[in-house]
Amino acid sequence: MSHQRYQACIDECLRCMQACNHCYDACLNENNMAMMKECIRLGVECAAICSFAAEAMSRNSPYVHQICELCAKICEACGTECKKHSEAHCQQCAEACFKCAEICKNMMVAA
């Protein structure tokens, strides 16, 4: 199986990673950073798993389905947390997370 089969999922994971990186960095500058604690924590986790998932798909890892399953779970958790906050960066991150989770799930079913 060629890594090109995963290209749409790779692209979405990289977009989500960027959105999460932007969000948690912006959260660090919020006035009430303590309120953003969980958002920051999940943003870091989500950015890391999205990056790792994109790498795994790029090298055609035999564990790509398990990695993408975990990626979808973390993306959903991050999206759910970000959705609680009204800041634009949180709302954009939530949207990217939910989209990434969906494409990861769809990719797993299609294989």
C-alpha cells in the first residue's frame, strides 16, 4: 500500500497540527491562562499525534490504522475542549480537530 493513498489524511493531520500549535500558543497569551489549562494541554497532545500520524502515513507504517484511531480520539477530545471557549483561535482549532478526526475515521474504514 502506497503512502499516496493516505495523502488527504496526511494533509488534514498537518492542517490540524498547525491549528493546534497556533491555538495553544495563543492560549498562553490569554488573560486567564488557568482557565485555558486543559485547552493548552490537549492542544499540545493533538499537535503531537497529528504530526506523528502524518509521519506514520508518509512512511507507510504497518501501524497506521492504530495510530489514526488514536489520532481521531485525541482530535475529538481537543475539539470538544476548544469548542467550550469563545476565542477565535479555539473555534478554528475545534473545527480543524473535528475535520481531522472525521477523515482519520473514514480512512480507517476505507482500508
